[in-house]
Amino acid sequence: MFYVVERSIVVLKPKQPFLDWINNSLATSSETLLDLQSIRIDCNSYLIPEVNEIESGVAFVDDIYESLFQMELASWSEEQELWPQELTLKMFWEWFDVEISPTLIDISGDESDSTQDDKTNEEHETIH
């Protein structure tokens, strides 16, 4: 059984300026320098309210860009003094590729994660 979850997903994929910040601010030697491919493989995904169109997801990201930016920076260093001084919307879009996935489907089939709401909807194969 699977469930369509009433949420959407935003995936942030770092671009070169983010990599430059990591390497310039956090690398301790030339041996610890990272490359773009390695940081784009293991990137963060965020659940957002359900959107029906990509444009709606982009508008939502624009509204919360500063929080997303801070979470991305904090995932590498919680020392805010190492972060850029000003986090602008323009900078956010220069530092990240943003992928929006409007549909989230839970295919885990793990009943231990079921909630009471799930049990009341057992007769349905999908939940919207």
C-alpha cells in the first residue's frame, strides 16, 4: 500500500559559490578541499506544504529562503561568524539549484509508522 502525502519536497543542490564558501571557510588543508560533485550528491531535502505547480513551490522557497539558507550553512558549520554577512534572495539563487517535487508518495509500507488517521483510511489505497 502507498500513500500520497499532502506535502511537497524542495531539494537544494549547492552550486559553485556554496562550495567556494565551504572550501574557503572550513577546509583545514588542501587535502580537505571538496569538489562540487561530492556535495551535490548528498544534499538536503525539505518538506513544504503541498503545491500543485512548480511555480508555487518556487514562490514558497522565495518566501522562506533565509531559513533555508541558514539551515544549509548550519549543516556545514553552526559557527555563524563563518557565514556570509548578508543572506539575500539573489545570493540564495546564485548558491543553490532548487528542485521542486509537488508529489510525495510514501511507499515505505512500514505499519509501525502508521498513525490513527492512517488506520481510519485503510480502505483507501491512496490518501489525498
